[in-house]
Amino acid sequence: MALRLQNVLFRFALVAFLLFSVRAIAQENASASLRDFDFVIDIVETDYAGFPTKTEGEKRDAYERAKKSARAAIAADPDTAVIEIRNLLGWFEDGHLGLSGPPSGFPSAVADRASLEPGMSRTATEEDARRAYRKDPASIAGIWSTPNRSYELAIVPSELVAGTFDAVVLSSQSSNWAPGDIKARLDNDREAIWWMGDRTERKVDVVITDTAIRFVEIDITLIRDYPDVAIDRDRIVPADSFFLRQLSPETLWLRLPDFASEHRVLIETLLLENDELIRSTPNLIVDLRNNRGGGDSSYDRLMSYLYTRPIYSVGVEFRNTARNRDGIKRQLETLDLPPSSVEFANDLLRRMRASSEDWVASDTGGVSIETYPEVMPLPRRVGILAAGAGSSGDQFAIDSRFSRKVTLFGGPTAGVIDYSNVVEAPLPSNANYLLRWPTSRSQRLPEEPLDNVGVQPDVPFGPEVIDPVGRTKELLESAVLPTSFGG
């Protein structure tokens, strides 16, 4: 009897210990998550350059409510901390303010193969797609893929809906989609259904050419693989590589996916190695589509080919806090910056340390003027594709508009420029996540905001222009074009 009682007491003690351990771990996780949240809030309110403007007046109450709600959600479930922090940062609608790191933990919708609705899968092979094309060469039948080949699709006549075509997965890099799944259903005209990653249905307009199909609202493009088409895929969807290619004796195509400081020398070397070719060719296309920004100094040499008259730049003012000064100092120590940028940053830091003001201007005159030693005869015309270019990509578009050579084509820039000069710091409890925040605000504000608006093109392209590089080439070579200032 005594032994049995001892066993019961031991099991009770073990259960109690395990419950205590679980509670202790949960409390520790909650404490760490709330510590991370409070760290983010402190930086946003103390150091983020956009905070004073974006929380003016009644907006402050809305911010306080959002902050209170996020903190309560994290206290209730610490595993939601990253999601809640990202949502709160998103409240500011500033592309420079954010939390970088691993995904935030939303579950993926992996389909159960056996639960697919009838008509959502079928057998289709590459040979089926080739046979369908040979039977009807005027149709969209054939083999198609996304630019990075994340999906390869056989487009064949639908077995379920007469007069339409099924885009059937041949290969997929997504765990949610397998060969035989129907990814889209199209007619031969302008409408389609695209099934998203979570199997939700999206009805979208499509633009169809011999070489590509664009699903407009979701910005997805397929390129034809069979029959093979003689077109550079990078012309349709921008590449992640830096290059200069000759499109014709009259036109060069320069692709710059970013202006990162670590790529400044790469960009300058690319231009230097092709200097004679650039100086002897009438037209230059500068392809900045979805350029991710970086440092303005990375495009200094490129601007020398565009230059025709002085470039006026409205200055910025820095929020003068210890953390912002430390962030700028770390960048000076780690980034590959040209001597002029190092000199500028050191001067700025000296003035920030000496000032008791909350804000310190980058330029005491408010406006800076930049000139270059010569106006190059060639290139004579420069077309810039800047749709989606942000940060320094925005700034390049702003600066380039002072040139009489330049015409902006395509769509607007991303509009991530009003608050800039980003620094970062890891979360206290998880260094895999970096909080990034802008330390400066443009002195254009509040009269001339560009965030979430962008620099508008002189010649806009609609969704029907699937090859913006080719269209820009045609316009440069055949027409008298408007420049940004009509000069």
C-alpha cells in the first residue's frame, strides 16, 4: 500500500513539475515577445523619422489603438509577435519601415490531393501541348512557363468548359501544386481564372500575344516555350542581373536591378568597360523596373551620360537621436562608400552631435545643386523604365528628369522616398529579425509627398505592352519624344 502511494505521489509530482515547466516556458516566451514589441515601439516613437508626421492630430489616437491591440494579442499568444509587429509597422504605410527576417508564420495551404474538386486536375503532357498547338497554331495551345520557371504549364483545350483552355502544371517549385493540377483556365480572348496558392479563385483580365500571356490584376506573366519564340525573357520580366546589351546599332539596354552600395563598383565597372560603346550609340534604355534602391552614389557615373543641365535636389532633415547617430556611424564603418559620401556623413554626424535640436538638415542651404563637367553628345536620347523602382530608384528618376535627353516610360516608380536613410537593429530576443527604419524626412514635405505615389512616366504603358523594353526601343528609334521638362 505504501509503495503504491509513493508511486501515485511521484506521478503527481512529475505532472506538477511538467505543468510548472510548461508554464515557465510560456511565460518566458511571452516576456521575450513583449520585450521585442516594446523595443520596436521605442524605436518607432523615438527614432523613426516618419512618426511625428504620420501620427499628427487624430491619427495619434488611431495609432495608440493599433498599438494597444497588437500588444494585447502578443500577450495572449506570443507566437503571433512577428505577425503583430509587422502589421503595426504596416499601419504607417512606409516601404522603408519594416521587419526583415524569416516568414512571419502564416500557414501554407498545402492541398490534399484526394480532396481536389472535380475538374481541378487532369492528365496533360508536353506532347499533348505540342499536339494541341499543331492542330490549332492560331490558339494559345503550347508549353508556357513563368520567367523564373517556378511553373511550367501545358496549355491545352479544356475537357470541362468548351471553348476554353486549361493551363496544366507540368512542373512546380511550389509544394501546393503538383503535375496534373489545373493552374488557370483561359479563353482565347481577354478573360481567365487563376487559382492562387491557397486554391482561391481569381477572375482576371489577360493580355495575350504570340510570346507572352499577362494576367493583369495579379501581375503574373507566362512566356511561351513551345513553339520557341525568339525573345529575351528579361525584356518581359526584369532580370536580377546587371548587364548592358546592344539591341540594335542605334540602341543599348542597361539593366540595373538595384543601387546597393555593395554593387556601386560593379555598376561603375560595367559603365567604364562599355564607355566607348555608350558614347557612340544614339539611344540608351536604362531599365530600373523594380529596382530595390540602395545608395544614390551608385548611380553617379551613370548620371554623367544623361546630364544636360544642373540637378537641383531638395534636402532632407535627420531625426537627431543617439540611436540614429549610432546607425549612421555603423554604416560609415561597414558600407563601401565613395570619399564624397564619407565626407558628407562625417560632417552630418559632427553637426548632429553638436546640435540640441530634434532635427538637423543634411544641407544648410536646403537645396543642393549638382553639375557635371561636360554634356556628352551621345547618347542623344535616354529612355528610363522605372516602374516599381523604390528608394534610390525613386531618386534617380527625380534627378534624371532634369536632363533634356530623358523620357520616362512605363509605370510610376514605387514611391518609397519621403522618409529615407535607413538604419537597422536586431530584435533583443531574436537576432534573425532586423528592424529597419528611416532616419530622415524630405524637406519637400508636407507640400509635395511622393510616398505611395511615385514619379509618373512621361509616356505611360498599359498592360497591353508586354515587352516594355522593345516598345521603348521602337519609340526611341522612330519618334520625337517628350522629355520630362519638355526641353
